[in-house]
Amino acid sequence: MAVSDVTARIAQIESQLAMLAPATTAGSSAAFASQLDAVGRVTTTAGLSSSGGVTGADVVASARKYLGVPYVWGGTDPQKGLDCSGLVQRAFADLGIDLPRVSYQQAAAGTQVDGGLANAQPGDVLAFGSPVHHVAIYLGNNQMIEAPRPGLDVRITDVYETPTHIRRFTGVEAVGGTTATGRVGAVTGGTGGAVSGVPYADLFNRAGATYGVDPSLLAAVARQESGFRATAVSPAGARGLMQLMPATAQGLGVTDSFDPAQSVDGAARLLRDLLDRFGRVDLALAGYNAGPGAVLRYDGVPPYPETQNYVRSILSMVRSAA
């Protein structure tokens, strides 16, 4: 095992121990030790036995521990903040089940539940949008627990949008390090919605997997914005493959918009932020084209012909790639 692998494993165990720390007190080493089943395996507050199967009630109890944790984009550490897929991943990780990191990958893992919410059970993962932009854990009775968006904490709310995917992971043996692959149906093979046959496909796939943005959406934006030309400059001054304005690039930490890798990475982070902010792909695209202020001002896609054509064109390309 490489030194980096050992270091990563130590960090993982330390993070698990940190999660248990608030429930213990100084001098209660025996109580604390009883919470540890083995190295790398933690008995959860749901009282789950390592020899039993994960139930929907276990998942719900695990997720409820994080109520009130602030939303942080890209967050996976409950002590700092969680985003939507970070919450879902953490809730299952505490039960010994490894889920993919980002929302669209989680929406392809586990077992598909057909028939909509009528057939959903507590503990199922609800995914929203096409491409998927949000995930939550179903509580039953048309309620879910989610990490919604910046400015809001992890909360319980009504299911306010029709899920496009419902995935089930219950019934899996709760052993530390268990993955969702093979035990509960098909899981994504790497990046899930990977693109191929287009320029810079590797960059789109890598950024999509990192930030939870459909690679086909990134590719469609690049085609629309620059025709896949890394040296493109618009009359307004937007630059590079993803046509980032200089101020936007600076805010994203992109030092060279003509570098395709930086351009795609910055655009993926920007789209992820817009998706989290507006909750819909069409509004995120409108914000990318016209600015988020215009979307807020018109409470939807602005009535600018350029922006409306831009959104329609990209969505059409994404649907064609599906």
C-alpha cells in the first residue's frame, strides 16, 4: 500500500472519530470504545449492527444528525458544511456504505425505484433535474431532508419538485468500506454521463465528475460559446473555450482563460454554483449567459432573444447527447 493510501485511510478514520466526539465526554473512554466495532467500522446512532442490513430508518436517523449544518458548496465535512450530495454521501458513509461523490453519479447508483413517490420508502435517495442538479433523502409522508443552497442549513422540507430518479440502497450489509457497486444494483461506471468524440472530452469528463455537472452540458456550453476554440475572444471581451469574462475568471481563480483546462474547470464551478443557486438547468444557463442578476430580476429566463436562444440551443444539444 502506498504512503498516500495509508495517509488517506488515517484521515478517513480520524474524520469518523471526530464525528463521534460530540457524543462522548472526557473520561468516558469505555463508552467511546463501545462505539467502535473495529478499525474503520463505526456503530451509528441508529443502533445498526455490523451484521445486519441497513434499513430506511437507519438512513433517516443518520441524515437527521446533520440538521442545522450550514450549506457549503462542495462541502463534505459536517464540521465545516455540506452540499446536497455531500449530505447524502455522509449519511450513508456513517452506515458503512460508500456512495459516489456527486449528485448525478448518486442518481445512477443503487436500485431504481419506479412509480414515483408513491413507491418511495424512507431512506431512498431522491434526485432532481435532467441533468441531475440536486439530491435529498426521502423521509416519507412527502418530506425529505436536504442541504438546499447557500444561505440555508440542512433542513427537512416538503418534496417541492417531482424527482427524476429515486434510488434505493437499503438492505446492504453495513460493513466499513462497502460500496454500492454490485450489492444494490448497477452503479455508475466512473463518470456516468461521460462524453466522447468531442474536443476536450477528457476535460469535460474530469470537471463533471469533480463538481457534479453533466459533462455533456459542459461540452454543449463550449460548443455554443466558442465552437470549441480555446483562443476565441468575443466582441464583449469573453475569452477562451468557455468564454469567461475577465472579471468572472478572476473571481473563479482562473489565471489564464485561454488554457482549456483552467477554462473548463472554472466554467464547471460556475455552473455548479448557478445550479445550486437556481435549482434548474435552464436558469443556470441563463445566469451563465446573462448573469445571475438578470435571472433574479425577471424571476426566470430573461426575455432577451440571445439568452432565450442560448438556453434552447444548449438544452437541445444535451438532449441529443443523452
